[in-house]
Amino acid sequence: MIDRRTLGWLIALVVTGLACAGLAIWLLHWAAELQLQVNHWYTSQNGSNYDEVKGAFFDRIGSNAYSMETIASPLLAGTVIAILAAITVLARRWDLRR
Amino acid sequence: MAEVDPRFDPLFQRGYDPARHRTKVPRVEERREAPPLRGEASRSVETPAEPPNRRSDTLPAERSGSIDGSIDGQTSESADDLELPRRNPYRLILLIASIACIGGAAVLFWRRVEDTPYQSSYGPDVASTFAYQFTDALMVPLLTGGLLGFCLWLVLGAVKRADD
């Protein structure tokens, strides 16, 4: 039976990992939607009637999508580290109980 | 009078906690005073009493050298069984997970290297674009987490040695 203190640490790590994963997936999904809009707009343009104002706008959107993808990476790291830390807590508890 | 096999001593039972289950265990002096079994008196060995500590509480066979020789062999054998360290399964899981993370990062990196240049890797819909971006964003966290897990595995081993 896991004692309350260890259980508290494990719950905190699981909550942290799930929060990081959820936020990362939300950001990546949003970034994918923005990226698709940018791609659709660029493929609809041809050289003669290129709208520079709209082009700058979609450039900014593409840049924001890339930033979101960059932010999602450390959030996913938080999930991976939380999983490994939970295993470490269990391993340490095993050592202390023996 | 038949002597009780010391292997049935509560100290040897699984889950024994000296703080909670301490029963009256014959002291070293009492054991020394116990009469040896027939024909085995010449095999009894006197050893000096060790200072009381946690390890000697868990292994009374180590501190009682005057028990009958034929039983002594069995007790030392059971004590050896108790001494065998059982592997920590979580530590093994941590090592395997760390290696898997590093391997996964290597696979994702290789996929990225093999991507065809000048061809958009984003898919035609949100799902495929999301999948591509997700695997792209997962590469560095997997490598970082794998290395960190490996370091934690080493630290756990070092701390366990320090505990012993």
C-alpha cells in the first residue's frame, strides 16, 4: 500500500504531466490550423496579384504558429520528465521500504 | 529438549518491522547458556557480542554463534538467503524507459534527416499537420528526458549505496 506522502507526490507529478501534455497538444493543434491557413493562402496566390498587406499578415500568422510549436517542445519535456520522476519516486520508496 | 528452529523466528518473517513486531528474542548471553544438543558440544563456537544495531537486530544468526552446529549451517544458509538483494523493479523500469526515450529521439531525428527537402512536410489537413509537428516537437524532449532519467538511475544507485 502506498503511503499518503508518496501518493501525494505521485498525484502531483501525474497532474503536472497531464497539464503539460494537454497544453502542448492544444498549442500544436492550434499551430497546425494556423499553418494550414497560411499554406492555403500562399498556394492561392500567383505572382501577378500578390497582396503585400495580406502577405505580411499571413507571414505574422506563420511566425506565430512556429512560435507555438517551439513552446510546445518544453511542455512535452515536462510530461516526459514527470513520468520519469514518478518512476524515480516509486524506486526510491522501494529502496527505503527494504 | 528440542530446540526450536531459529528460521521460524519472527525476525526472519516477511514484513518484519523491529519497531512494531519486536518480541522477546533471547539475548546472546541467554543463547550461550542454552545447553548444546547431544554430541555437538565440541562444535559450538564462542563469539564476542556485537554492539546492538539495526543490522544485528535483523540477523540474530550473525550474533549467536553458540547455537548447535547442525542448526548453525541452516541458519547461516537462511541468513544468506535474506542477504541476497532483490532487484528494484522500478529502477529497472527507469533505465528501460530512459533508453527507450533516447532511442525514440534518435528515430525521430533520423526521420527528420531523411525528409525530402523542398517538399512541404505539412499534410493537407489539420490532423496530418498536427502529427508532423507533434513528432517534430517531441524529439528534443525525448532526448532530454532520456538523459535525465539515466542520470536519475545513476543517482538512485549511488543513494542506495550510501543507505547501505
